[in-house]
Amino acid sequence: MRPSELLIPTPAGLYCPPGDFHIDPVRPVGRAAITHGHSDHARSGHAKVLATTETLDIMAIRYGSDFTGERQPVCYGETVDINGVRVSFHPAGHVLGSAQIAVEHKGLRIVVSGDYKRRSDPTCATFEVVPCDVFVTEATFGLPVFTHPPDAEEIGRLLHSVEQFPERTHIVGAYALGKAQRVIGLLRRHGYEKPIYIHGALQKLCDYYQGLGIDLGLLEPATVDRGGRDDFAGSIVIGPPSAFADRWARRFADPISCFASGWMRIRQRAKQRGVELPLILSDHSDWPELTQTIRETGASEVWVTHGREEALVRWCELNQIRAKPLHLVGYEDENE
């Protein structure tokens, strides 16, 4: 079987003809296999959804319990037969419940990475290399300029600033699913035991993480209605980036604007957002990790789904690995 017979790009997303299902479709379909809960990969309206239990729960939290007609939960390492095609889910290390999806048929295995990172994360399972014939990889940070610094270094910069400016509030922009919980987990891992204040948009997801036994410590609502601006002096407040554009962010004591994202490597982006303390913390692999992963899968062919496609395709060609960009549309940086 040729790879193009097992998975093909369509306007709705990657489609498996023999199994009659899509992976991370961008429009409603009959059967969808979902890699993770970010809105650019997990959309509502599919008739049937196959995903990890955590991803299904997260979709229900974000879209409501009727986000699909039928749910089918799958565990890491479990294999599901769909019309004779073997489908299995493996940790992607991106966010809670995120998975790579392996599709096998007639001796051919294709692994679709979804979004993934190789760093240790206290809030989700660690990435697992899955040997395959064809590796379908993202390339969000698919340029050699992107080399993420150690997480401890970035969290250390935040903690140092909190110590240096005890009269000010540090407001950290972090996306609601994955990034916010990871920042909290990293702060706890590095000894920060004080209450962390969170925007209301993060509450349900943080509650879900804690309900699964993921220790985020003491979290308090970041509201000033019942007190004054100075109540948050010296504190860390975490909210979604969208909240920085409204009055909520201006309620705190002489706030220091921080933003946790791999894009903070680009100074102009930080400047455009008015970020005083950029934190280079990404839930995506950087260039060395992308190329390392391709090598470790042993794949003889690589498809690049979204991001900086051309540079990674060129790297593969220079290393005698067949490669092509898929030019899939509809996948943004919602989670970064």
C-alpha cells in the first residue's frame, strides 16, 4: 500500500479512505479522530469522535456535553479497529490528553503527531517516539532560529522579577488549556508555594486538572471587586492573553506584563504586545527537537502539516528523507 492510499489531505483535513475517518478535521465529519483539545484541532459537530478520555472531557468543558453525537474514549497504547485499519494513540507531550495517532494498514504505519513537545511537563504525559514508515509532523517552530531555552531558566526569570519588585503584580498571559496549567506546575516545581491568582476563564480547566490529581497548589480568583489594587502586590496572576486587552488587567497594582509563549523569542512580537517580561515557554517542539524526532522515528518519508513547512521539508531532503508539505489550512496558534 502506498502512503497516499492510507491518508490523503482534503479540505476537511487528513482523511483515511479505507477507514473512512478524518484526523483533526476542520469541519464537521462523520467520524473524527482527535489528537488534542485545542480549538484548531478539536471542533464540535462531528457525528462520532475518537480521542483520549481527557480530550473528550476537555471538549465537553469547552463546547458543552453535546459537542458530538457519539464519543469513543481510547487509552494510550490501545489499538482500535476501524473498518480494518488499526488506530492507536500515543503520548504527544503537548497538553493533557494530547496524542499522536498511529494508523496502520497492510504493513504500512503512518504516525500523525498533532502538536507535540519533547520537554518534561508536570501536567501531561511525556512524548513517546513511535517508529513508523511515514511521520506527519507539525512545524510551528520549524526554523533553525527557534531554540527554546530551558524551562527552569524562564521560570527563574519570573521568580527573580517577583522578588525584585515585591510592590508590583506580575500578570502572566498564558493560554487557557495547557500553557496556564504548565506555568502553574512549573512554578510549584520550583518552590513557589504562595497562592496563584487566576482569571475566571481558567477556572474550569484548572479544576479539571486538579480533579485528576495534578497538583496546582492553592489557586484563588483574580478579582479585585472585593478588595483594592494593592491586595495583589507581589503576587502572580495568570490569565488568557485576550484578557490583557480589557479593563481586567488594569485593576492590579502597577502590573508587570508577562507572556508565556515560544513566540517571545521574537523581540518584535513582545514589543507589539507591550510585554515587559517575555517568557519563552512553548508547548511545541523547537527546531532541534523537530529534527531529532524525525530521526528517531526512523521514517523514510515525512509530511509537514502546518507551520514553517518549507524549511523542515528542505532539511529532510538534505538528509536523504523524502518529504513534502501538506498545506493544510485551519490550524492556528490558539494553543501557543
